[in-house]
Amino acid sequence: MSFYILDDLSYTRQQTKDDPNGKATYPWSDAYEINRVSGDCEYCPKCGRPTTLLSWERPRSIRLTNKHFPDRLCWWLSSSDLLCVSQKFKELYEQAELSGIESFEQIEYVKTPSRYSGVAPTYFVGKIPFTQEISLDVENSIISGFPREKTPCALCWPLQTTISTIQYLALHTDGWKGTDIFEGLCGWTYFFTTLS
């Protein structure tokens, strides 16, 4: 079985490697919230610390930056831990009978750039519940970062540092029940997709 990290930043990281002094550009539209309404965050069931950012409540409105609409929106503001996907992604996910996304909630208003005359795409927020089935294998992972003062939690933050780079990632998968997409580790929301 193979596990994958859904990574939005690999494209810009490669540009930085190619030209450290150049400006990184992203070919797809970014998404920005309009008049955000925030709710509560989720908490670790073991230590009680927050494991997510504040929830994004209805009505949800976004502004897209260009006409190249991706199937997964990349966020640069306070919703960076959300899975926001197009209607095409939602339909393909349901047709393939994948598991892990608890529900899809439509984003009510999508504003496109003024120079774009087409119809605004439909986007959804995918709700992925936190799972304790999979945890980070700290001893076999190679992760670098800065020292962290807070006491580590074996469930939500087993590291002694922040996460700056991941050179090698190992997971405890003994409790995994076969979910195709799930929320990952250490205060960051990773989405791992498994393919059989």
C-alpha cells in the first residue's frame, strides 16, 4: 500500500531551487475568503490543545485570483487547513466510492476576476474528521524544525520541534481501517491518499 501527501507548494519550491532570487509564481487561481465568519476549532482528545484553525462557518464566500480554476483550492489565509474542492472532484470522488470525507458543503458565493466573463465554478468544503487510526512514527521519521517549548502530546504533536522540512516520513498504520483520505499529523492538516 502506498501513501501520498497532498502538497500545494512543490511547484513554487522547485522554482525557488531553480532561481533562488526569482519570484515564485503559481499557475492556478488562489482563493481568498470574503467576510469570513469563524466558529470554534477542534481539540485533541488526549491533551485538549487545538488541532485545527477556527472553523469556517456559513455563509462562505471566496474570491478567486485568476481564470485557471483548480480542482483543489490552495489557500493562503486562515483556511489553509481546509479541503476545498471543485464539483468535478466531488463527482469523481463519489463515483470511485472513496472514503474519508464525511460530507461536502457548498461554498455559497464564488467571485471570479473582473476580466473573466465565464460562469463561476462550484466549490465545496470537504469535512474530514480527525482520526486516531494512524499516528506519526517519530523514531523512524526525519523531520527538522525549531525547538518547541510546549510539552509534546503522543497523539497530536509527538515532536520536540516545529516542522520545517520533512525528509522522510514514517507512520504507524496498524490501526488503519482502509480510509482513502484522512487527516494527518502534528497540527498540520495533511491529506494522505491510498491507492491499492
